[in-house]
Amino acid sequence: MRNNSNFLDTKAFRLILIVVIAYFVFSWLDPIKWFKDLRKNLQEGKVGKEGNQITTPQGEKVDIDAIAVAMRNAMNPSGQGWMIGFDGTKEEALYLLAEKSRGNFDKIAKAYKNRNDSDLMSDLQGELEEDELLIFQQKAGLL
Ligand SMILES: [Ca+2]
């Protein structure tokens, strides 16, 4: 009968090896995060090549997220969330984005919410004067 003189041949060693390799594969691939991201993307309808694109009334193909980001940048040019109320607002940029978002405002508001954890219309109300908000809403087809 063989004795356990060679540790590399033992069951215990092979088990340790499998555990160590599995640990590195798991931490490198991070399948839990991957699965969560996939589920989130499926829920948001992001999976699929053109899933996140809209055609604007001007006939331009644009990414919904890109419009949401551009709206945020126009309201919060500093890029610092806590500065949004006092870092100025690019009204003209918002009007252009409003025209692009016509017919798809809800989708953009959803993307905006996902990115900023903030309500797009509430932020617009906070950033625009009353008459500016009316112009925005008219251009976005919300009135
Ligand atoms: Ca601002």
C-alpha cells in the first residue's frame, strides 16, 4: 500500500488547489456582479444593439443615455452633484436637448433617474425659471 509521502498526490492537496483556483477565477470574473449587471440591463431593456437608441424628430439617431448625460451636464456644468443648485445652467443647451427628446422624454427621464438617482422634471424645475421651463416643455412636446 502507498503511503502519503508525496503531498502533491493527496486528495487534500487537490482540494486545496481547486479551492484556490476557484477563488481566483471568481474574484477575477466577479460573476455575481456580472449577473447583477445583466439582470439590471435586461430589466432596463438595454440588452440588444439598438436597444438604447432613439431617432429624434430631427432624424438623428442618438443614445438615450447620451441625452440624459447632456441634460445633466447642462444643469450641473461643474459635474459636482452638490453644486447643481448654484453652478449655473445652460438653458440654450437644454432647449436643444428638449427638441431631441420630443416623443421620448419618459425614456430619457428613466435613464436620467438611473444615472443620477434624481427626478429629471424636478431637477429641471429647480434649474430653470418658470418661463424657461415653459419653453423647455414646449420644445420637448410636454405641453
Ligand atoms: Ca446648476
